[in-house]
Amino acid sequence: MSAFYLGADVGGTASRFCLTDQAGAVIRRGTAPGATGHMFNPDARAAFERTVDAIAACVPETLSGLVIGMTGYGPRAETDVADIIGKRLKIARAKIFARDDIELAFRAVFAPGKGHLVSAGTGSIAVHLTEAETLLRIGGRGTMIDDGGSGAWIALAALRALYRRIDETGSPGDMAILADQLFAAVGGSDWSDTRSYVYGGDRGRIGALAKAVAEAAEAGDGFADQLLRQAGFELARLGNILMARGGKHPVAFVGGVLTLSPVIGATILAELKGEAMFPVLDQAEGAARLARNHFSAGEAGHHFSQDKA
């Protein structure tokens, strides 16, 4: 009988899944609504149920194993997540391995104890998974506290500097290019447009403004260019902390911020005190391959290793 393995990467705004067969060949890919692991919130639980329903509608095969990474997942959500998945995808709890999305990203790149990971998207976080499978986390405390180098950090730093300049001089001055890009992104140059965009949305919407900063830098805005370089410095800082606390291993940098401008990666390379990697990461496919590698061996629930097949 054929065996099928499912990997899922569940994010707050969107989710992706990948199905592979026993040989590791990709059978199907797809997307589903976003969700989080905040099962204590009835709305979040309902959102996760809708996500799993959407995946189940596209995956009629009987599964031999499933690996899922979720933003906001924690041990308190384990039972609820397993129950929802088990009921809708008709898979035994022993064949489900759920973790938060950053641990899934690490496992898609490194075996435990063999590397460090810095992820920079809307937010930023750095992790090392030890050989004993203890997760060391650096940063990742949200944009209200830090998340240095992230998309939201870039956007808020740009808006803060721009409005200070406007307050001081009555105009954007030498930040005119940045102002044009940011105001086009928020829908107008009036303060009410920015206020509505920032305070009426979520951190993902704020983080999207980092693209406007990158476009301003490309068009010649000096402050925007310096801000992107500072983002690279912040991300290299996370990698350096990981090496200081977790050992001298390669550091993989992943996430959408790295695609904004080549100066971010160049700054990381200049500032990191060790080996940097920039892998192209498909977390859903990586999760599916982890599921195949693990559950095809007949093990249960832990001691995953990297599968590069």
C-alpha cells in the first residue's frame, strides 16, 4: 500500500502544505487560510479548524505521517491541535508531530546541534536546537519590544524618522524619496492616512511597508539605504549571539527581509563572526520530507533528524 506524508507551514496570514509519497516525490502542493496556535482563543481555534478543513479537502489520501509548524504554537496547544488534525485528516495522534514554525524552519535546514537559524520576516527571531532537542531562542519578542532587523522594525523606524523630520522642518527635506514611497504605500500623504494604515491594521500590514523603504533606497534615498544596512547589522547581531551562546556553527539566514535589498545580505556577511548561509527554504516541503524520514522508520513523536533527500 502506498504511503503519503504531509508537511504544513501554518502562518498568521497564510498556510502552505505539501504532500509527498514514500519515495519523497512531491505529489501535491497547496495553500490554505492562515491561523495560529493560540487555541485558548475561540476565534483562533475556529480559524485553525478552517485551515485544517481546507487542507483536508485537498488531501484525500490516507496519511502515514504529518509534520506541522505553526506560528504561536506551544505545549498548551498540543492536545487541541492533535485532536483537530486527527479528526479532520483521519490520522492517529502518534503520527502527528507539531512544533512552532521557527523550530520547523530550523529542522528543514539543520540536524539538531549542527547550526543556527535567524529568521527575518515581519518579525525576527534566532534559534539553536541542541542535540538534546532543547531550543535556545534569541529575540522574537514582538515589534513593540524589539524584533530588530525585521520588516516591521524597518517600517516603523522609517516612519519614526520621517515624521520627526516633518515635525522639525515642516517637510520631508532630504527624505523626500522615502516620503513619496511610504505615502504611496499607505494611500496618501495626510497624517490620517498613515494613522489609519498603521493603527487600523496588524503587524503584517506594517511589515509590508519595508518594501517601500527598499524601493526608496533603490531610488537613491540615503536614509533608507542606511536603514537597510542597520537591519543587516541587527540580524548579524542575532547570529553572533547564537554563536557566543550555542557554539561555533554555521548560521542560516532566512525570511522575506533578505529579499528586500542585497545590502542587507552584504552587511550580514561583513558583520557576522562566522559562516553565513542563505538557503532558499520551502518549509512545507521540508516538513513533508521530515515526516517521510521520521515516520517511515516507524518511530513515534520525537528525535527528528534532517532529511536532505
